[in-house]
Amino acid sequence: MTMPGKAPVALLAALALASSCTTPPRPHDTPAGAGPATGAATTAATSSTEAASPAGTPSPTASAGTAAAEAGPGPAPTGAPHTGPLAAFYDALRALERGQRKRHVRIIWLGDSHAQADFWTGHIRTALQTRFGHGGPGFVHLGFKAYRHEGVDTEVKGSWRMRPKQPSTVDPWGDGAFGLGGILHAGYAGARRASLTLTDERLADRKLTWDLCFKYGLPYDRFRLQVGDGEPEILEASGKDDVGKLQHLTRVAKGLATLEVVPTNGRPDFCGVVIETDPAEHPGVVLDNLGINGARYGTALAWNEAAWAEEVKRRDPELFIFEYGGNEAGDGIIKPREYRQQALELIARAKRIQPGAACLVIGPADRADAESKIPPIRNVIREAAAEAECQFWDTYDKMGGRGSLRTWRDDDRAAPDGVHLRPKGYAELGALLLSDLMAGYAP
């Protein structure tokens, strides 16, 4: 599939600050401590059938969603103080928009295959950066052959391994320290070489930092690194004390540069590269896409919490986005209450690491092969979002509810597999999500 060169009009229109969808006040019967959430998030629905739409609002159809995404700007709210679960994110955007902030506004998106291909996340990243400032592509995997990232060309030569072998596993593997994105890559045979090249013309005249994360597995591991026009460097383990530690090396290059690594001895692991503009010169929005094919809430819980915490602290995010649930629907026997608990545990982990960050929970999309399984999973994830005081966004409902994936597939917005969307389908979801997300923002 190919990615459109520019964000569609519908996506950019979604950044309109006014929308008919706003965060409702907390119901009187909400238990103490439960936070507000979008739509019916504060109403715990546990049955195996779809929950009703908010009173007086018909369940949206796919065509209605498209119309909402293409709607023009309405009256913008002004000067209102930000409140609710997204307040920290909104405040950071406001400071950025007013020119009062010289730090990036960073978003960490944890998700499954709907995120990994970077169509959905790429559209949202582009739209936010168009309005608030381009902070760079953020986190990018290195040495990952079946991978794409908007604005970056990846190249991998030779044979490379992935650790964990099944990155979506919910079982602990090794020491659990895999870097920010939860996957390590190492070249082991052939002409081993991996590179990342910036292709986003908006960054052609910008100075960018390239933060490489790597890990020596053997005391004699060695690799060659080159960034942009800089001289090639040889990096090697200094002995046993260097083995097994996540390490970072930051270099600076201007414009559409290339970072290349060539393992020359052993099998050093690479956990990714973070590419950003200099915030002192060009502060903006950065969205780190940590989507993994087949992932679920239990996937990130299997990582070493302390090691992952250090990686997250380096990013200093203002917003966590949790987008899981679709793969849980593929289980032979689904366990909604277990998924609810896992969601609560992962959200709590993120809040321990970054207490002041906002959080958004995105519900699962419809699946043509699991139409009866999605609603109970969506319901308990919505419950978890309310209990954790996170905003909730109902993908299933926005698509049109049960059977909507088949409708989207029939009009070529979804892929033939009955699970994933096509790029234009992800663009439409991105427009709908942005419209609702920005409805609470007061510039």
C-alpha cells in the first residue's frame, strides 16, 4: 500500500477547535475517583452486546462519520481553562501555540497493527505538526525489514533477527529490556547493514538530533555508525561490564540525512532511533509510534518495567495513548475481565513513570471475523479508562458499530482480511479522532 503525499482535506479539517462532541460532566452516580471520559465512557457496560449511544444520539454510521470528518470549522472556544484527563496535553499545546514553550510536546502511542503501519498515527502526527510545529518523526525502529514509518525510508541488508522472536508475546522473555519500542534487532549474517533516511521535505533545512539506542550482547560486539556527512565511527563493547545494558548515543545532522549502522563483529542489538528537531529552534509535536503487530495490553506488561521506565523518562511525554483490544478478540475464549485488569495495570505503570501526563484510551475497531466479541471487550476497556481517569475514544462506535468493518471493506476503506483498514480508512479514523480530541482544546 502507498501513503498519500499530503494529509487529506478531511484530516486537516478535523483540527477545527469546535465540535459537537465534548467531554460530558461526570454523572451523579459515578463512583468516587472515576474520571470523565468521552461519550458513554463513565457508564460501565458489561454485557456482551453493544452499549447504547448517549441518550438522544443515534449510533453513527460510516457515512455520518465521513461527513463529520469533512465538516468545516465552527466557533472556537477562547480562554477557557483546561480541565479533565487531557488537561496536561492541552496546556502543553497552548504554550507551544503561544510561543511560550521551548520543549517538544511528545505523545507516546502504544498499540497494535492498526498503529504499526503508521497510517493512522502518521495522519495524526502530520496534522498536529502542521498546526503546532514539526518536532520530527520521533521513534523509528532500526533493522526492522517489515516496517514503514511516515517521512522515513528504511533499508535493511543481510539477515537480521528480532527479539523477542514474537514481539507481541505476553510472556516475559530474556531480561525484558528491549528499548522504548519493545523490540531489538541484530544483524547476524550476510552483508549486514541497516539505515534510516529522512524524506520529509519540511525538515530539509532543519538541524536534527539522532538518538540511537543499542545494546551489546557479547563483550566483543562492534559496529560502525555514520550519521549524515559526519565521519564514520567505530563503537565497541569495552568488556563484560558493557554487556546487557541499554545505551544511547546522540548525534546531530542537518536536513534529510541518513543514519547507517554496520555490525562488524558479534551481534549488537539496536532498539531504535529517535529523530527530532532542536526544540530550542523549532519546538513542535512529536508522536512516537510504538505499535506492534499482534500486540495487546499484556504485551507491554511483559517488558522490564524499570528498563522501560528509563526510556520513557528520556522522552518526557505529555500524553499516553493506549490502543489495544482487537487482538484480544481473536482469542478462542475471550476473557473481558482479565483484559480490563491488564488495561488498568498498563495505565498505572505509565502514570507511575510520568505522573503528570495525560492519557487517552482508544477502543478496538470492529472485526468481520469477531463481531460478537468486540463489544464486551470494548465495554471493559471503557470501564478501565473511566476508573483510571483517562479519556476514552470509541473506535467501534465511530465506525458504525457491529458489521461496520464489512461496510468499510465493501467501499474499499478496509482491507480484505476483515481486520485492518486501507490508508484512506485510517485517514478517516484519524480525522474523526482529531476532531474529538481537539474539541476540548482552548487556544
